[in-house]
Amino acid sequence: MNAKEDTPDPDRTVRPVRRRLGADERRAALLEAARAAFRTRAYTEVSVAEIAHAAGASEALAHRYFGSKSALYATMVTDGLRELLARDAACDADPGPEPDGWARLRASLRVYLGFIAEGANGWATLLRAPGSVPPEALAERDRGRAVFHERVTTRLGLDAGDPAVRLVVDGYLAYVDNACLRWWEAGCPEELRSPLVESAVGALTGALAALSPVPEP
């Protein structure tokens, strides 16, 4: 075999073939790229072009699937909320060895901490800078908070129609979001997971006790 035969023919070099994805697969790839991009960065710091490139698609194709950056972000948040609510619902379906309301509340908090720790769907960045995200995403966040409000009152047997109770539960949910965000910013230290849960339960217990005596958690 001579030198000429040893030299590969550039025209015969095997080139990688880009696999053509179906619509559902492409959409999923774009959402996965968005989740990665928004894991630690704010809404204003990420572009559709960047997300499309990471997903192996064109910016035009990303706009074809989602219409706009705000719609893409809102879709990502909606998917994340659906997953979070499904995980939380399992706290009632399988509450563990102590199936009382406070046990369910603690289980719910652990679910939320796990979700935040994953950085899923940009949830932490949504909590960090709500003023920078599109209104569609904020509406989803508010919808999620309304569901959690109802679940807290139901789990603890509280009077959802009492304005004072509503105020206390609203304050509790705001406390949880803020505490979870600070925990995430600290790198989600495992040794603080249980103390965070207990501090949130303690805050809610104290606030409710100021209204009327409640069972000890």
C-alpha cells in the first residue's frame, strides 16, 4: 500500500449525521436547554438563541415552537409547577407512619426543598428576581401558591374562610419561599435541611397560636 492509499480521501470521510427530531422531542430538548440555562441565571441574562443552540436547534425553530422568550419561560415554569404539585400530592397519598396534618406539612416542606435543590425549571431564579420575569410566569407562581395555601389549611384543618388564618398562611408561605431561597443560595447544605423544616413549622405554629390554641405539631 503506498502513501497515497494511506491518506484518507476527504470526500469519503464519515461525517456525523444530525438526527432529525420529531416535534415533541425537539420541544422537549428546547425545554431541557431552558432548564439548564435558567438554573442559576436570571431571566434577563439568557437568550432564546443560546437556548436553541444548546438544544441543537435554530432560534427561528425555537420561536416557531414557543412564540417568544416569555412564552418559553412560562411553559418551563408551568411544567415545573405541575411536577412540584404532583410530588406534593404524594404527601397526602402516602403520609408515612404519622399520618397527621403536621406530618404531612413536614413532608411537603421536604418535597419543596428537594425540588429547589434540583434547581428545577428555574424555580429559584423565579423567587430571586420576580420583577424581571414575564407576567405569565408570575401568574403560574401565584397559582401554585394558591394551591399550597389550600393544602396547608386542609392538612391542618384550619378555617380557610377566616381572614386572620388566610393572613397567617400567606405569611407562612412567604417565609418558606424566602428561607428555601436562602438555603439554595448557600448551596443547599444538607445539615440545614431539617432545621429549616422545623423553623418553618415553628413559625406557623407560633402565628396560629396567637390566634387561638392549636395542637402541638
